[in-house]
Amino acid sequence: MGTVNRLIVVVLFEGVDLLDVTGPPEVFSLVRHETTDGAGYEVVLAAETLEPVTTAAGVRILPDATFREVGARPIDTLLVPGSVESVEADGDQIVRPVVEPGTVARVKALATRTRRVASVCVGAHILAAAGLLDGKRATTHWSTAQRLAEDHPAVRVDPDPIFIREEGGIWTGAGISACLDLSLALVAEDFGEPVALRVARELVMYLKRPGGQSQFSVPLEQVSTTRRIEELRHHILNHLGERLTVPDLAAYAHVSDRQLTRVFKTELGTTPHAYIESARVEMARNLLETTDDTLERVASACGFGTVDTLIRAFRRRLAATPGEYRARFRATPVRRTAETV
């Protein structure tokens, strides 16, 4: 008997975003190379008919099956991409998500026979229109988050995380490139973190980002144009658990303390201390989401030294304690310990 692959159905419709459709299958296709028994996924692109679908990029995609055909099979994951269109309103051009009633009806029907449903980027608007997000937290691209909240008051919209997993097998993803992070999280749920990390490595991704990471995170936003500072930035990110003072960093960069501070302000728009703290908070967020480590261990690993320092940094930057953050963004339940506060 051969290996049974999980069926993933990607919803197609006219004007769909190309990367929303093609990004996740790139992730899923690598899984069978990283599992010991060759298990993986079967990805099927489904549309109303078998006629080519024209994406927002102008590239045409040929569906593998119709919605009626895939509806007759047990679906493991229904993946709903999104798209936006430019329309005129009160003399201005505005961008709004594409929510075609026929697509919404198909998604609603297929969801009833699917183990797990996930939206990519503004595909969350389609899930919301189908009633699948009522009473749940959800995210989408930051530019349409306010509209999602206004159009669907029953949905608790959070524009910050790159993806959110809710009970009942409902997942929502943020910006277009976050489809890779969402896909890796689905792989981790199905085949474990080691497999997902190996797939991320094959894709040469900077890291496998946890869902709670902000759409505006430290490693992604702050990029220097000066090679020396860029090397220093990577030195910081690779040594967060160690002692990192301005004199230490200045010596590493072969500049004076004052020059280091001035260049940081010019190149990164912040101070060395603030940048280090932000990077340590990012690392702590990752550990809180993906491990059961105690707060003492997290504080030590990230270079905070003490739990009190960790808590103060979280309150300052995230307006929450590490325990509150873990309870909100942890993908799977955490074992209760005295340190989980």
C-alpha cells in the first residue's frame, strides 16, 4: 500500500494574487523529501471550470479540477488566497478586497467537508464573508484589516501577527509573503517542527517565523545601507544571549562609542540599546511561541539576564507580559508551570 498524501485544495478565481496561489505549493512540495516515509501533500488547484484562470499578475493558471470534483473527495486543507481591486469612490481611487459571491458560496460549502481551512493575505475577507471567522481572531494584510473589522464586526481582527491559528482548524495569514510562514506552520502541525525547519532551510528562508511575530518585525524592517553596520547588525542577532554593550559593539566595528551611536541613529533610526532590546524581544517571542521553556530560561537565552528585565521589555514594547503573550500566540497548549505568569 503506497503512502497516503494529504489533499490540499487551493481555491482559484479570476484576478487571484499569483503568489498567494504559487507560494504555498512550493513549501508543500518539499515535504515528501524531508519525511522518512515519503509522506507529504497532494496539491490541487480548483476552480469553477477547467478554463484557465487569469491572475492579478496577468499570468494564466490552469486548474487541476473543478470545485464539484474536489468536493467529492476528503479534503485535508482548503487554502483560500485573496486579491484586491482598485475602484473609484467619491472621486478617489481606493483598493478593496475581491469578494465574489460565487467564490464565497463555494468556500462555505467546501469548508463543511474539510479538516482545516486557511486564508492567505486578503483571502480572510472571503472566509469572513462565508461566516467562517465569526467569533474568532483573524489577521489579514495590514492595509485591509480595518475594512475587515468594519465589514465583519463578529470577527476579532488583529492586524499585527503574520498568521493566527484558531480552534476548529481555522487559520488566517497576513501579507503576501507571509503565505510561506503560514505554510510552514501547517507543515509543522502535520509533520513536526524538525520537518518544517528543514523545508525552510531548503527554501533558504531567513528563519521560520512564528505566527505571533509582527508584520513589522525587527529583522525585516531595519536594514542598513552601510556594510559595516549591516555586519554589526547580524553580529547582534547572532549573539543576543551574550553581553552586548556599546563599548563592546564599538570595538567590534572599530569605531568610537559616540560614532557607533551616531551611525545607528542615521542608518537604523534608533539607538544601539533600543535595537538590541527589540531584537531580544523578537527572539523571546519566538521561544514563547514554539517552546515550553520557563521564563528564566527564555530570559537567559535572549540575554535579558533576569525575568524582571524580560517582563519590563515586553510591557514596554508589546504592552503585555511574556505569560500573556504566550497564552495569546502559542500555537499549541503549553504545559502549566510556576514560571508561566
